[in-house]
Amino acid sequence: MASEADETEPGPDVTEVDDRGQILVDGQVPWRLFVAVGLFIGAAAIIYGATSKEHAGTVMLVTASILALWCGVFLWRNARRFERAGPDDTEHGEAAMYLPEASPWPVGIGLGLALALNGLLIGTWFLVPGATVLAVSVAGFARQSRHRR
């Protein structure tokens, strides 16, 4: 019984390998997932808006639907460009599809934007630090993006 457990095969492999031994990447899954989520949330927004007569929830659902569809279109366009370029194509020694590395700057952008927008309601003492954090974070993110390896 113990020897059977040692000889079990690992779970199914989610990657596919072509005849030349190269791993195939399915670039269709991410954009299809975002489009499906966006359409589902859009349908929920229509039903919610028709039945509840409440505007704030409807606007939030429509916004979530638009953002999901926006991500889906972005991923669809990049998947098309990546597939046209081919897996072996590189531009200036870089991969055809660039994904940024881990960075603290998006957190600063979000914090600065939240502070700045709240500063519009609360006052200048909240707006100035928010605008400063936002400007520094955007500049740092742009600088980091230009110096990619």
C-alpha cells in the first residue's frame, strides 16, 4: 500500500508541448475570462437597475463591467500582437510581450490619488500631500518603466 502511494503520477500538466518540444501558451484564456466577467456584471447591472431603481449600485456595477471589459480588450490586443510576433521574436533582446516587474510605485499612485481626491472634499491640507505623493509615485513608476532590463 505504501509503495503504491510512492509510485503515483503527478497531477495533470496544464501546459501543452508542440512537436519541437516548445511549451505552448494559451493567450486566449485571460482575455476571455475578463470579457466573460465583464458581460456577466453588465447583465447583473441591467437586471439590478431595472428591478431596484437604485442608482448608486447600478453605477458601481456598470463601472465594474466597463473596467473588466477594458482589461479584456487590453489583453486581447496584446495576445494578438504576441501571437503575430511569435514566441521566438524579440525586440532589442526583450520578449515581445512586456510585463512590468514587481514595483512599489502603483501602491503610491493609489495612495496619492486617494489622498488627493479626498483633499478635494476635506481641504488643502489633505490635497497637497496627496498630490505630492501622486507626483513622486508617477515619476518613479515612469523612471522604472524606462529602465527595464
